[in-house]
Amino acid sequence: MAEDVRDLNLPSVVAVVRNPDKLEAFDEMLEVGQFFETVEAVRRKSGKSKEDFLIALKPNFMMTIRIEDPPVVYTDPVLVERWIAKLAEAGYPRVCVVEAQNVYSLWYKNRSVNHVARVIGLKGHGYEVRDLTNEQFPFDYGGILGQHFVGETWRDADFRISFAKNKTHDVSRCTLVLKNTYGCLPAKNKFSEYHRKREVDECTIQALKHFPIHFGAIDATWSLDGPLGYKEGFDVLKDAEGNVICEGNIHHTETVIGGRDYLAVEHTGMTKMGLDPQKDTRFYKLAKDAFGERPFEVVGDLTRYDGWLNVGSGAADALDIGEEIPVMSHFLGESMAHVDTALFPSRSNTWVRKLMHRVGRWFFLKKVRNRGSVRVLDRQA
């Protein structure tokens, strides 16, 4: 097992910063969360110069289906580039933004990591964007992954950052810093490799044993909750008379969370959602069993986000079983991906796929009606 960044002789702090100015919130998170103290301590232990020290920054953006303003499905690219600029100012020029492809690449064109990055505004000025799917090398993880593959940049990084987007998830109930690292596993057909053949949470924790992250952060400036919160935002919920009940599943939560103990950051992010980490049976439980919990201090407000809706544990367990059935997982995954096909053209546009998308939209609306028997208006592009 790789060295644990929590063994550094530094205070263990999780910064929870709420500020409507996202740049101020982000900068304060880095300061209070002791990011630069952490990166410098790891660099000194490596014996490398700042110029040679490779930093891999993993946002969450391969679930992108359209350009968003503000970003609700993907990590805010303004904050990603802010982080890179801050590193450059501190003398760390060697930064790579990394992601891996997913099943959207099987259904839609233009789904390379570099293209999706350009679509959302990650311009690559002063840094590189690396597609981990295109740089796979064999690696023996042992355990459930066994003989598998790892992306070269993620493998070789001296310092790894997981910069998650604050969202619910229909199977894991949340997708935060732990699940964000699952996106580094390089196979395109993630349904087949990490859901049907193996268990996705076990794969993620097994990979973290060999390639741990050194700092975790959550972009909760804007957040998505409820069913399908990881996939799509919608604006307005109305009752039968047309009265607005709430502003959909999009929340302006105005928060950035971060710290070097990524289990503590995960714990804090779950608490802000109103989830109990100690009752979790998926990612957090497995990480706790594998790595153990350490004492940490939260600096900031742990109050639950206003009006937040979580996915029920029963629904998550049922969908976990459904994901392992290939026909069902691919049907639901593709039919409910309401993609901007001008950006990402469909690989096939047969009448069967058109029917799939109509059924998928009906199913999506059916699910979100569970918020209280309301009618949903689509999020406007």
C-alpha cells in the first residue's frame, strides 16, 4: 500500500467555505485546508524540484452532455484553472488535468477527454489535458481488479488531487471525492468492467490503495440533488395549477470544501448532504475499512444544505442490481442521456434509438415526480 498523506506532520483540517463569490471561496479553501503546506511537504519527501514535480488534477467532467452556465453536472472549469494558476504562482508548472472516457463514448461521437475539456472551457493554457483511456498500461492491482490497466499520468503523478462536483447518485447515493477517483479507471465500457464483472466501489478502493490522492476537494458552488442528480439538472418544479414549488434539482449552495484527508472531506461532504457516513455501505465504508479514520477538524459550517433531497437506500440497492444487467444498464444509461447532439452526435440514429430516448425521457420525468407529484419543465439550454 502506498504512503498515507495523513501521516504528514501537519494539522488535519477540512475547510468548509461558504461565499457567493466562488473565487474567494476557493482561495480560502486552499488556505484554510493547508493545500500548499501539503503539496510542499509531499514534494520535499519526493526529493524532486518544483519543476519536475508532477501534479495530476482530476475534476469530474466526463458526464457533460451540454455546455452549462453555471456548471451543475461538471466541476467548474473556472475553479480548475484557478487551481492551476495558483500552483504556477507557487512555482509548480507541471500540472496535468486528467479524466478517462466512459460509456458515453460508445453512444456518442467527440467524446475524447480532450474534446470534452475544450467544450466546457478547459483551454489547456499552461497545462496539459490527459485522456487516461488513451494511455493505458498493464498493472497488477491484486484483489478484485487483478491484472488490469492504469493511465500513465495518474500512475506517475507525484501528487494527486480529486476535485469532485457536489451531486447525488442513484446507486452510491452521492458522488464526491472517492467516487470521483473511480473516473480514473481507464476502460470506456465502465458498465461491463466495473459494474457487471466487478463491484464499482471495491474497484475504486482497490485502485486507491496503489494510487492514493493527496488532496480532496468538492465544488459545491452549484449542486444537484435527488434522482439522476449525477446526470442532469432541471430548472423548475410546478404543481398541476402551474404554481412553482421549487427551483428543480439545482441548488446554489455557494460552498467549496477541501482537505488532505480525503476520507474526512468525504465525511464532511456527506454530512452536508444529510447522509450519515457511519451508516454508509458503499464507498465510505470500504474506504474506512481499508484505510481507517483519523481525527480531523472542520473549519466552517456543517449545516445540511437547504431543501436537499437524497436518494433512498432502497432505491440505490435496487438500481445497483439493475446496473449489472447489461441490456438494462445500457438502455437506461443511453436513453436518459439528453445530449446536445450538435456537440456530441449520436453514433446511431435509428428509430429504435429514437424510441429509447422517448421512453427514457418518460422514465426520467416519472422518477423526478417522486419529489411530490409535480410536473417538470426541462432545463433550458
